[in-house]
Amino acid sequence: MSVARILEDLRKPAPFVRPMPFWFWNGKLDADLFIKQLDDMAEKGIGEVFLHPMPQEFRTKDFVSGIEGEYLGREFMAAVRAVVEAAAQRGMRFWLYDEGGWPSGVNLGRVVAARPDLKGKVARYNEEGNVEFLERGYPVDLLNPETTQTFISQVHEEYAKVVGEFFGTTIPGIFTDEPRYGGRVGGAEIPWTPKLPEIFKEKTGYDISLALPILFGLKVARSLPENKRAQVQADFYRVITELWRDSYFKPLHDWCAAHNLLLVGHLSGEDDLPSQLLYCGNFFTEMEYFDWPGIDVIWRQIFPGNRGNHFPKYASSAAHTRGKRWSLSESFAVYGWDLTYAQMKWITDYQYVRGINTLVPMALYSDTRGARKIGTMSDQFQANPLWEHYRPYAEYVGRLGGLLSAGKPVVEVGLYYPIVSLWAGEDARSVEAKVTRIATSLLDQQIDFDFLDDAAIVGAEISGGTLAVGDCRYSAIVVPNAPVMPVETMRRLAEFAKAGGSVTFYETPPHFAARAADEAELAQLATSLSTCVASSADWDVALGMLPWTVKLAVHNANIRAIRRSCEGTEIFFLTNESLNEDASLRLRLPVQGTVVAYDPDTEQTFDASPQGGVIRVTIRANGCMVLLAGNTEGLTLAPPPDPPTRAQEVSGPWIATVTRQWAFRGGEIVMLSTVKGMDRDAGGVLGTPKRVDTLEDWDKVYYENFCGTVDYATSLPLQAVPPRAFLDLGTVGVVAEVDVNGTIVGKRLWAPYTFDITSALKVGTNNIRISVTSTLFRLMTMPEIVGELKQRGWFSSYAQKVSEYKGDRAPAGLIGPVRLLT
């Protein structure tokens, strides 16, 4: 595909690569209201949305109020039907969600109500020294396929009756959310299902009763050889993870496939290896039946300035190694009232440069009356002052998604997924620390990688010194300090190395096999690969021998890079994760020829072809750049424009007019009208102009907790219109729209707040209006309002979590300095 064709496609990104938010139905079941909201979404650049029901009975301590009507009842289904028909008429798509709230598989307790025998189960040793089975740990037994079939009959089949003719068209698929099983190996209670003894013996060849002392961590088991204990634990985890996959995810996938639907969603605890051990056993095993593997990003695990989390790569790696085109992230829940578009961009870029290419923001609230406004502290819809400015963000995400789902990924380094070591009892935090150290050092050097699990490695095809897995061909494999590995995996790595591939062990190779009987062979294979072992001291040397994605002339650990190949065009996506330092880069690509630079933020393109083999580009702080190498026929390329050389301060005076103001009254967030005036006496009223001689934070211009929209007006006299002129606003909190002489010249959601105003200028007096909108943070964190929320019983666990986030107070208003750049 030519560069020109790729760029042309990005002008109108497809709906499914734009944000596809969760739409909370959490109040009135009003189809007319829902359809109006659907139209509002379309206006803001959203073409697809996920239904997310929030029933009245779901977690009342956190959500207090929910759907006014029965979840999956007649009125609810009538609303679903009306909205699906409206979406079809508008060319939009409406995804389903399989639960009332979360986690999935329970159907608000109705599965167990219909089948009490399907309650979740765990096994434990009681005080008498006997094994007993308890109904707890998770509401339903997802290790039992009958649970899944009951769940499908109660939920999926009901949707099929009402809107089944839209399956595969207006309704593309169904989201399953955070299912799990109960218990923990080595703990007081372990996962259980009635048929487990039979299944365990069939898969391992021995009776589970022989394993129970080890699984419960009893003293009697400590006298057994370490490798025997490790094997039993690994066997149990393998059986449980495969049983869960086959009992829950496979039936869901099979039902969806039979109805022309996609199965998408995510698990619990994808953030790190210890959490994966606890909540899913093996991330890759459970992702096998997801059409779009996913993760969620809540609790601010990923946040500007925190670059230590690599877990989005688990979802993208599952997609790459299983030949799936898309991977998704549910993002932004529990981020709080102060979530800005600049932060959303950083978090989006962070995930996309790690392989994610589909975004599911959480959430749009259909109803924000009373306690509903609190929710998960993540409402991005009509009650959020920033909602009216959503479209540029939606289009930006669409351009990224379009680029990073085109063609196929090019990843040459695989990082072994050491979950079997955790199964066998290795300290999970220690292994996680080493994996994080390796992952971070790879990315710091612009070496992209995928996680490779045992199934991917064992099932790979070896050819020409590469390990072909899914969509990728890996020429180098890095193995962290993982003491335990299945011998089948080590055999494959040895074959790969013999064929010319690179295998690097970090510190030490595995010395325990997943089966005790295989340890002699494992040791022999490890010895044959011993020349590839790297200690932590010479890890930098080992890094230098790995294939890179882009090569920087000067090291910069803020730069991340990913590559895709699309029918003859190579796509390189680079991000600068620094919050305040622009990056002037000299770099090389592993390809030759003409290179086009494209900025997904501004949509500017220019010729970035190498000079003397070196490409020179500058990536702004919290910015990104795409380099496209391929057929440039049909493109008119020019070098990057020279930056302005002159700066003239636009000093005012400014006339500030409050056009919108938000207040908290009677338990509601309200937007004040001109008649009501300002909420506090700040030397003016809503709609009344106020002279501002010095641009400052709204703390000083109005008052400490002021939230709203303010128009700043001034005039700029010009004796001549310059050939190129830009208005740079300096610091802004949060969104700025600029009008020059009655022409809106643009809107910026994040820095740099710079606008090309050349075409709008004239000789003489130029009238400039800058409209600035803030978040609700300053209002909703007022001590008296927090106190009222607590008194009303609305200060949920999510509100408590958000209140724990501490950071610099973000600016609000037009801070400046405002300058004319020519």
C-alpha cells in the first residue's frame, strides 16, 4: 500500500479504530433519551459504543442508584431494540456487554438462582485434617461448562431473541469482563469444581489426592524433593487454566462465532505476573479464545510520568502470537475529576506504542442525577465540561488506531513469559522485578518485543534463523531468570539457536523442568546454550546485539518505537514519553529509501528522508511521530518548515467573560445561567466582562475553586500581515479554542497550544477571542462538597481511591504568555 493511500485513509478514520466507549445505562430506561445521546456521540466523532448496564442491585455501596427498571426485563430490552435500530439507521455500531455490572458470568446472581449447584467452590483442609468443599471464592463455578451454558441461555440467548438479526452488522460482538475463579494454590483454599479429580487424573496420570498436601502447603509435603513439589503445583495450575479456558471462554467464543459475533474483553489482574498468577493462572491460555485480547487501565497504573508498567504488551503479544489483528484497552476508569485530554493522550500513546490499537474508554454515563454522578469517577459524557471538545481526541485516537492496525506487526525480539516458574512456587515478586527490568531496558533502547509463552514457542515454525509465531518472526529470544521451564520449550529454543537464532538467558538458565523426570534433559539442553547466558553486569553488551526497531545516534530513554509492515510500506511509530523535554533526534531505520514524517496530532507531513544515512526529526514532549518508508508516488514532499524566528507578546489588556460556570447545589452539578450569577462574589457575574491586565490562574482571577468556561478577548494591531503567523498561548488549563476576526482557527486539547492564524489576519485591528474550559476537579474537591458527598453516603470506594491520588495542582484558565510567532 502506498504512503499516499495510508495517509488518505487517515483523514477519515474508521469508527472501530476511534474510541468505542462504555455507555453506562444507569438510570431511566428512556429510549428517546438514549437515541439523543447516541446522536451526541456521533457528533463528537464516536461511531461505535459498548452497552454497559448498571442495574439498581449492582454494588449498592459503591453505586447507590442504577437502572430504573429490571435488567434484561421487557422495558430494558425494548430500549436495546430501539437503540440498535437507531444505530443501524445512522451507520453506527452497538456492542453488547454480557453482565449487569461486573464481573462476568454471574448474571446478577441469576445463574445460581436457577442452578444452586453451580455456586463457586473451593477446597480446604479443616481443623480435623480432612478436605472439605465450600461454596465460596467466586459467586459461580466457571470451571464447570454447565455454568457457562446457563449464563449463555440467560443472557446471550435473550439478546438474540430481541436483536439477533443485527448480529454481525450493527452488533459486532460481546464484551466479557473480569471473570475469575476462587481459591489460590498454596493458600488455605484452592480452586475446585466437582469433576476436577477426574479431569486432573486424565491430564496428569495421577490422583489429585496425592497432590493436595503440596497444594495446601502442608508441613508433611515439605519433606518431598523440591522438584516433585514444583511439578505438582505446575500440573495443578496447568489443569486449572486449561479447564477454565475450555469451560468458560471456549463456549462463549463458540456461541459468538456461531452467531457471527466477536468475543472481546479482559481478565482480572493483568497488571503484573503475581496478579496473573492469582486471577487467571496464565494470561495467554485464557486469551486464546478472545477475538480481541484485552487489558484494562484503571487506578492510574499508567499515568504521565510513570513509565514502569509494560502490561499492555501482554494483550498485544497475545494478538501478535495468535494472529489476531486487534488488541484493546479499557481505559480511564477511576482516574478522577482532574483527568485532562493531555493526560489521556499520554496514556493512549503509552499503550499504542506497546501494541494496543483499540480503545474502550470508561465511561459515558447516561444519567448523572444524585449519586450516579460519582460512579467510578470517570464520567466523560454530557456532565463533564470537557465533553463538548471530545471530537479532536476521538479523531486523534482514530488516526493512531488506523495506522497501528494496518498491515502486520514487525517484532523481532521475544521475551519469555515465565509463568511456569510462578506455578512451581518461585517468588512471584522476584521474577516480576527481573521481567520489568528487562522489559524496561529493551524499550529504553528502542528494541520492541513481544512476550512469548510456552505454547507459542513450542508451536512455532523455525526457519532461516527465525521463530515464526502468529504474525511475527522472531530472531532473538530473551529468557529472564526463570528457574522452571517445560523441557519442550527448552528443546525448541535449542533447535532455534542451532538454526541461527539468538537465545539470551538473563543471569541463569532454568534448572528445574516442569516435570521432574525431564530435569536431566533440561540441564543438558541448557548446557548446550550456556554460551548465550548473560549476567546482569554484561546485560548492556547483550542488549547491543539484539535487533532494534529504530537506532538513535544519542541514547534517549524517553523514546519508544514500534513497527508495522503494510503491503510494501514500513510504518514506524515513535513517542516521546517525557512531560517537559522535546527530543531532537538523529536516527536510522532498518530500511532504505524515501521517508515521510507524519504527525498524528497536527496531521502535518514532510520529507524526512535520510541525509548521510541519518534521519532528523524533533518530537515534542508528550508528542509522537510516524515515519513511513515506501512508495511515495502521488505525494508532494517538502522539507519540514522552518520554525518562526520572531516572537511578539500579546499583552492585552484582556477582557474576560465567564460564559459557563459549574456549581454543586442540592446534590447536583449544575451549570449556572446568566440570571443566577456567579456562585461566589468574585468581582463580577456570569456574562459580565472583567478586565484582566495580567494573565493568571483562575485562583487569582476568580477564586480557588472556580470551574467553567471563560472567553478572553483582546485586539492585535498589524501594519502588515506576515507570510506565516502563529498564536502561541503558553500554558492553558485545559482546552482552548481561538477565534480571530470572527473565524474559529482551531481548538487544542493539549500542548503546544499553538494556532496557525495567518489566513484570519488582516491589516489594522485584529480581534482575538480565546475560550478556555477547565475540568470539574477544583469544584468537586472542595472540602465542603467532599463532606456533603460523605454525608449523603456517596463517597464510594472509588471516590476514596481518587482522593488518595496526590499530585501537582493543575492550572486552570489562560496562564500564558500569549505570543505572536512570525
